[in-house]
Amino acid sequence: MQQKKFIPCIYLYQEKAVTSLKDKTVINMNPVELAKFYSDNGADALLVFDLSNGDAEHEAALDVIKAICASIEIPVIGAGNVHRMEDIKKLLYAGCKQAALNYSKEENINITEEVSLKFGKEKIVACYSGADAIHEHKELLETYVSELILVNEAAIKESYFACNVPTIIALPEVSLDKLFEILGNASVSGITGNAINDNAKELNTMKTMCKSNGIEVHLIEPALTWSDFKLNSDGMLPVVVQDYKTDQVLMVAYMNEEAFNNTVKTGRMTYYSRSRNELWIKGDTSGHYQYLKSLTADCDKDTLLAKVSQVGAACHTGSYSCFFNEVIPGETNSANPLKVFEDVFNVIKDRKIHPKEGSYTNYLFDKGIDKILKKVGEEATEIVIAAKNPNANEIKYEISDFLYHMMVLMVEKGVTWEEITEELANR
């Protein structure tokens, strides 16, 4: 059975998040923070409408969309300001998993087949406001589009089963009964709009209620229950908390059964304070919430490892991690490959911001993109030549030279290692 999706929407205008397609009132949270808030609270995807005017605003909006895509794990659907195939390409290259055509515009209808064949049907969705567009282009949509987005609530009933393409319904508000009714329809794949935005903190609760009403949704469902764990003498379970991206250990806390169940239900890390004898949701006081990404028990099932998305600092001192008092200094040279890449990249990035006299890196930046590209090409050729020689060390040296110059190019063009590794992971 198809899982129904809860999809918040960001309406992007002049690089700010606004209230709706028609209401340009600015929301008091920048678009990237808002996207992360939605992602951390259980959203299944994110729809971003670019409401900009003119080429300059549109390019600035694409930069924001790129930053949004880099900051969250859930798929992003990019919509708005599409006039030609190049605009679909820009949205997908910015990191969107899907790009939307506007079926109120003839120019968008005309490029449907072209963009679908170019980028794949699964990457193309179509927005529409009335069933007439669906009836008129039914065959085109069924052949070349993976999903529809209905942006007009008044056209819901006439759109049901208009064609065999799953439909996301945009709603300004919705009651629970109406939510169950709409999601219970086989042709509906999800809900978006302010009906979801305004209830973002309750998405997991809404999903639980949908599940109870026989509607299939994506929920955190643990393979182990509280009774499966071995508790300490206080009847609690210690939890080691890690940053899910860097694996940095952030803190250690304890859970009782209520804390465990609340963590699973809400997706926000909840603990039991032994000193205060009370339940506490991390971040309720400080705003430094921890959003659950995974939970793993050790071999004895007497300790949990929680990987989280950390907002702000984990430690009450203001330190990102509680573990900062060095007892025995590390003396080994632990060359974590990813950290080496990040460290070198950061040095290069710093050179661009804070030039240093006599720096070869600054020499390359000063000479400009053509010089950097020339060096990248030369070093790539050196790798080929070294590979023809019997001594493998030469390849090591030349690849190192190439990677350095490639990172100079990355900094020059504003591309990060995180973006590269994410792109590789998606292939």
C-alpha cells in the first residue's frame, strides 16, 4: 500500500519565506532554518515555490533552494519560474529531487515530453488548479509525469481519478475528518500547503492518527519495545548521543519508559532527569532540540546509541559537545580521510577570504578561473602519465596534486565536499 506523504511548503519571495502564494507577509525564520525545522519534525518531503520576479531574483532564489537542499535529507520539490527546459535543469542541479511544471502555462505543457525524456519521468511533477487541464492533457501527463500537485482546494472532487497519476493536494487548512477522507482516496499521494505548515510540530501525531484510521504513512516504528531492554538499578537506560552527520559524541543521558516512548512518538529526544526526577525534552528550555535520526541498542541491550540532528549546542555550557575536557591527549596521527579533505578544503577557503602573501593558493585565485582550470587539466594529465609507469607512488603524488587543485576549483565555484558526497550517495 502506498504511504501517504505530509509535505510542508515554503513560499520563497525575495530570498525570504512568506505566508502563501498570495500573501507576501514574511515569516520570522529564514528559509533554510524553516526547511530544517520541517525536516526534523517528520516531514516526508518539502515543496518550495519560487515566487521571484526577474532573472536576478530568480538566480538568488536558486541559491536559497540549493542551500535548502544541502541542509535537509528529505526530498525537495522545486516549483515556480519555469519557462523552458533549462529552468527544470537548474532546479534539479540545485539539488531538488523533482521539478514542477505549471500546467496553467502553455510553455510548460509544451516542454513536458522533452524534460521527462531528458531527466526521467520520476523527476517531473505538474501543478494544476482545475480538472480541465488534466482532462485535456491526460495522455501526456500519464506518459511523462510521475505526480500531480493540485493547488486549488475547490477542484478536489472533480480531480479525483481524472487520470492515473498520484496527486498531492494543497490545502490552506484541514480538519482531521477531512484529512482522513482525502488521504483515504487511492488517487491522493499526499497533502501540502499551510494545512501542513501550521501543524508542523504535530506531524508525527497526525501520522499516528492516520495509521490508527487505516491510512498507511511513514512512521518511526521501533523493532524493540521497552520490555526488550535490560535496565539499570534505577530502572533506566543510558543513552549515548551522537551527531548523525559527523559521529561526534554529544552527551550521555538517561531514559525511562515514558521518555523512550515519547522520543519514538515525537522524533524529539526526550530523557529523564535523575536530579530533578522529571521528564525533559531536550531543547524545550534552550531551543537546542535534538531530532532523532536513528536509535540502536548495544549487544546486551542495556545501552542505546542515538544519532541526532542537533540544533545549537548539546551542552549546557554552550559547547557543542559535553565532551571537551581532555584527560589524556591524543598522540596518534589519525588521518580520517573525510576530515583531511575537509581540513584542506577549509584552509583553501580561508585563503580566499583572508589572502596570505606568497601563498600559491592565492596566486591561483588571483590569476582567476582560466588558470585554475589549466592546472586541473595539467594535473589530470599527470595522473594518466603516472599510471603508465610501474611505480605506484607516482600515482599517489599526482592524485594528491590533482585533488588539491580540484579543491581550489571547488572553492572558486562555491561547491562543498558535502554537496559532492551527497551527489555520489544518490547515484
